Amino acid sequence: MPDIVPDPRVKRPGHIAVTNLLAWYERSRRDLPWRDAGVTAWQILVSEFMLQQTPVARVLSIWPDWVRRWPTASATAAASTAEVLRAWGKLGYPRRALRLHECATVIARDHGDVVPSDVETLLRLPGVGSYTARAVACFAYRQRVPVVDTNVRRVVARAVHGRADAGSPSVSRDHADVAALLPEDGTAPRFSVALMELGATVCTARAPRCGLCPLAECAWRSADYPPAVGPARRVQRYAGTDRQVRGCLLDVLRATDSPVTRAQLDVAWLSDTRQRDRALDSLLVDGLVTQTVDGRFALGGER
Ligand code: SF4
């Protein structure tokens, strides 16, 4: 994304100063490879699929090899489902890998191997939701659209509305909130990524580092940090969940090139056999695991 010098006279409603935020972003942004010049819209789309509910560090361990191996939608579509699931590794939420493969197939087949640039068309692609569609339109095609993730919602809740947290999401309200803050000029995409970065690295959920914050005005700070109202957010656990069991079963299949017997799968989770059976059933239903004609099990799409 080329640098654009913002107009210092521009004052935004909601008291997020464009100039301060952009200057901070230039100084402090993380060096993430999907932000580099020359990264294509397809490769940005891949990063957005991977980053859904997944820490950046884990995506960094996979994304570079992935886009080297499959740099385009058509290259991804030409890979088998099993190859894609194997490369997804332990990134988690592996249904995303299936949706990404389907998305690649549609883009290669119906869009001339070019990621669409308008939000409405992006939203019709498999696995592409409200956030991802706008993130691609903004980060790949430099459009002035509100890009609203958890981090952005939190910064806006604090800096603009003076609340400790953002409460329940509302797509229309959240988009309207952020749209009102976007600069009118060509700095809007930069502003969007900077706002997201601020929430990810400074205005974090548990311990905002207000001493490092570039925002001269913050309604929550000015009000002396009133506590959150409403029920505390539930912390998602992983240990012992069906998600963990599904991951253990997939680990067995990823570790081998040939189908395995039911007994070989069963040893992956011995503590609760009903939970294991339920997890395996759900993997079969999701298409992440397939059963061969002789009754053995393999990664989806593998025979
Ligand atoms: S001053 Fe603190 S709470 Fe307000 S936006 Fe900055 S980091 Fe967040």
C-alpha cells in the first residue's frame, strides 16, 4: 500500500485524529508479510481466512509457505482437498480450509482467477463473510469501506463512546460507527488498518497501554475508565472440548499418506469414547474426513 500524506486539516467526528493515528501506524506497525507491496488480492484473501479467530503468530508460521506453493486461486483450486487440509496443519477451525478451497474454485472458474473487488460479489464467495469481504475490498483494492473486527469495535467503544468494551456486535451499527470515522480522502484504507493495529497491539482487551496510545482524545480515558456493564465475557476453553478431539483425530490422518483403521484413530482419544465418536461423526459430516470403501479413514477428498 503506497504511502499517502494525510491532510492535517481533516478533523474526524468521534475524535479519532487521522494524522496522529497514521503517524503512529508508520512508526509502530508490525511487519506482517501479507501487508507487503506486491502481495496479491488472492494472497490477502488467504491471510484473512487464516486470521479468523487465530493469532497472528500461528498464521505467520503457515501463510508464507502456503502462498509460495499456491500463489493463485487457480493453483489452490487445482490442489486436492486433502493437500489443502494437510497444509492447513494445526491452524485450527479446519472447515475454513475447505471453504478456502471452494472459494478458490469459484474464483478460478467464475471470475477469471481474479478476486472480485466489490463487497457484494465478495460476499457471494464461499466462506467470505461481512468482515472478510470488506477487508479484501479495503486492503487489496483500497476502497473506503468500514472494516470492523473485534479490535476495531473495542477501540471505537472506548475512544468514541467511552465504554470499556463493545458489547454485542451489530453489523449495521458497527459499520455506521466506523464509516463515520473514515477519512474522506485516499487515506481511508490506511486509517482502517491502523485502527485495527491499534486494537491488536495497544488498546488490547485486558490491558490497554494508554501510555503508548497515539489518540489525543479517548472518551473512556477521559471518563476515568468506567467499568464494563453487563455480563463478563466467557473465556473460551479448548482443553477437553469436541474441538480438541477433532484436532487429535485430524492429527492422526495428517501424519500419514494412507488411510488408517478405526482402531488407529481410536487411540487418539481414549478418555471419552462417546465424545470421540461424536467428533468423528462431525468430521465425516463436515467433509474433513472421508471413509474408504474398505471402511478405513482418510483426510477429506483422499482415497
Ligand atoms: S487511550 Fe487507552 S483506552 Fe483509549 S483508545 Fe488509547 S489505548 Fe485504548
